[in-house]
Amino acid sequence: MSKIYIAVSALICILRQSLACSNFIVTPGASADGSTLFSYSADSGSLYGTLGHYPAAKHGSGATRKIWDWDSGVYLGEIEEANETFNVIGNLNEHGLAIGETTFGGNSSLAGGKGVLDYGSLIWVTLQRAKTARQAISTFHELVTKYGYVSEGESFTIGDPQEVWVLEMIGKGQYEKGAVWVAKRIPDGHVSGHANQARIQDFPLDDPENCVYAPDVISFAEKVGLWDSSRPRSEFSFADVYDPITFSGARMSDARVWSFFSLVAADEDFGGKYTDYVLGKNVTAAARMPLSIPARGKISELDLMGHMRNHYEDTVLDPRLDVGAESSRSPYRTRPLVWKHENSIYFNERTVGTQQAGWNFVAQLRGWLPGPLGGL
């Protein structure tokens, strides 16, 4: 248990992130069997997992589908249905395409956007229409451009048996319909991750094989006063403009990615290099971790499951060593994550493994098998 003095706005940020998710990513070149792996955990004691099924179907001309907000169940409207839709179970379709997410929120002026698509519906609709990760990215863009985007900022993991991408997106608030986004391919042999903090900083503007982005991702920021148009566009950072790093973003979000990276990095000194950052002692854009790193060895699906049980054991954030552990040295804490007492704010560490997970999965996408069998 730790004590901090922070502004009310930062407290709100921490509370938002306490209802959180974690995604860890393993590319085919870093996995034990050559499959794409990624994990997803939706961590909230008030969320209850369901396994949705959308059967493959063909649809007549003029067909539409209704859209309900994934989190609230509120009816948002209708969109045109595709002529053909694929079989989808959970976050995986019949072609071995899988999508996960974590919410980073981002600039509050860009929330509550115009349109009918929330982040959950964007996932399900895309899984029904796309066969590969690259097709999914194009489908994301087409859908939010045409129908708008109403959710907060999101980091999406988009994987198929050959490759995996991280796409980060935030809406345009009440300025206009649509969303701005950037997607980066994770290099083969690398691992990556995101956990409720935007992770893509600078990105290449002329390498479509490895990075694609919304045409107005920079010009929109200029338009609404988030980016100085006199600065070189090569210096533009999606994360630093749309979701600037904070104490809670480092300590409660990126620290979860750090816990994974520290155990699997080819650089065995990785954990120590970023200790001050995850402790919140050096919270600057320059201090942040890279989006992906080379893996030390091959990682199996069972290994990845184990990493999702991490509680910062044997690190500077180990909750078994603070006063809240008492004599049992327990890594678990009762809710709330953050509380106030006598004008001071206290918090427990936000670990990857948590007793209030709503649901979780590990996706394994195997390219040597037919699509319906290759995805688990």
C-alpha cells in the first residue's frame, strides 16, 4: 500500500484505469510453435463474461444490423449489413483472425463522439467482415469513417496466424464524426503489450508495410489545438498527443507491460532500466518503454497464461512486501484500488493477475492448420 498526493484529475484517471484490461502479445517468431499468441483479460468485479456467437450468413440487398453499446447495452442505431459475414465465436473468427483491446481513455474532449459504433461493436462487426489483420485495420477505418465512433480511446490487438498489429484509436468528440488512429506491425521475434495507456509514440509516415494511420491523425490534432503545426510531422507522437503519460499511466498501466517485458526480454537488464519510470519517479515521454522488444526465448501458450498471473513477484512493486500483505504475504487486495483518508490518497498496486477479472483468454493462431481449426 502506497501513499501519494495527486490532483483530483489524476485521481479520476486512476479510478478509470482500475476497471482495466491487459493484453500481452507474442509474434510467431517469438512463440514456441510458430503461432501468433496474445492474451486478453477484462478486469472488473462488475463485468460478467459471455461467449457470443455470430453464425456465418449471407444477407440480402438493403439488410441492416442493430448496434448496442457493448458496455452499457444502450441501443446506438443501425448500420448496413455486409453481403456476407463470417462465423465468429467470442473474439475469434473462422479465418483465424482475433481481436483484443484495452481502454486508455485519452483526452476527455474527444470522448462522447458522434455516430453509432462503440469499441465492442467495432470488434464484432470487423470479425464478421475481415479475414486477416490487415483487412481488419482497413475495415476499422471504413466503419468509423462512415458510421462514427462513440467510445473512449482504445488500444486494439489485431492478430492472424502470420502477424500481429497494435492499433490505437480515439474519437473526435463533438468536433466531427469519425476517429483518428495509428497501427504498427509488431516485428517478428518481438513481444509487445498494452494495459490502459496508449503505447504508440512516434511512427513512420512512409512505411505502409509496417505502419498505417488515419489520413488526418496529425491534421486533426492541429485543428483542435493538440499539436503545433510548425513542428516537424516526423516528431508527432500519437500517445503523447492524445493520451499523455501520467503517474497513474506509468504506475498502474505501463507497469503491467513492464512486468511481462522484464521476464521475457532479450536484454536481461530491461527491468532495471525502467524501474524509475514504473515507480512514477520519472514520468516523461522520453522515459517510456518501447512498443515492442526482442524476446529472450520461445514462449508457449502455457507460458503466456502464466504471465497473466503475475503479481510483480520479486520486483520493487511486489505487493507481498507492503503493509497490506500482513503476515500471510498475500498479493491480493480488496477493493477499492484507490481511496482517500484525511486528505491523502492511497492506492494498492494494480497487478496483472487480479481476483476481480470478468473474463480472460489466450488466443493461439496457427497458420499450418485450416482457418476453422487453426484459431484457438
